[in-house]
Amino acid sequence: MTSKQRAYLKSLASTLDPIFQIGKSGLTPEVTQAIEESFHTKELIKIAVLKNCFDDPKEIAATLAERTHSQVVHVIGKKIVLYKENKDNKKIELPK
């Protein structure tokens, strides 16, 4: 992913609300599965890491990206943005 594409995705993500929250139990298989399933309908997902979660958000983002075969757009504070291209139902056209 180029820096131009990343910047474009960041601008799209700025208006999104987090659709998942990771709490004190951390990154569970159930949360990972739910995020994987949400990539069937959405290409860009924002995740909130709650204050009672003591895991590092950057590590959570890297683990999620690996398990869901997605890309980390950015991690700011306790917010994670992931992108996964949907070949069947493409909604976001990335700049070249």
C-alpha cells in the first residue's frame, strides 16, 4: 500500500465510528472471527481498544491484520483502522 493510498483510507476512516471494541479479555478468537466476517460487507473497519485492555494497540493491530489477512491503515491512540479489499463487492477505489 502506498502512502497516497494510506492517506486516502485515513481520510475515509476519520468519519467512521468504531464497530468493534476490544476490552479487558483482549483479542479473543470470537472477536477475531467477528472482524473477519465483517470484512464480507465492509472494506474499512475501525476498532476501539478500551481503557481496561492492557495490550498494546499496535500489537493488537498487527495480530488482527495477520489473522484476517487485512492491512493496518493506522493506529492512533486506542483506535485501529484495518482495510481488506473485497474482490466481489468492491466499494473503495484506491488511488494509483
